[in-house]
Amino acid sequence: MVNVLLIPIRCFSCGGLIADKLDELETRMNKGENAKQVLDDLGVERYCCRRMLLSNANIIDEILKYHKGLAHRKNEFAQD
């Protein structure tokens, strides 16, 4: 399965652009850098934007399981 992270393009609170910063944030954090320093370097100053980037969870793989199951069930009922 492809690992896709669904992150909003803009912050829900202030509307600041955040999606373009996610790749570099993940890369640098995986190398062991401090999240605070990376966000400061990227220019993410507002706490609402920081929250959006740091608290986002990758749940798309879990959601897809239910979506596929639902499609299968619809096909079963359509055949009856």
C-alpha cells in the first residue's frame, strides 16, 4: 500500500500555508533534529500552524480498509 499523509493545505485556525513544509519537517525530524528548531527554521511561528503540523496522524491506511469493505458490501447487496 502507498503511504499517503492527508494534511490540510492551510491551517484551520489562521489559514496559513502549511502543507509545503511537511516534507522537510519529516525529513529533518527523522534525522534527529529538534522539532522546535526545524519549525523555527521553516518560518512556522504561529502555535496553531505548529499544532497542525505536529499533531497530524497518518490514518489513511486504516480508513482505506473500511472503504474497501464498504464497496465490497455494496456489491454483495447489488447482486441480490
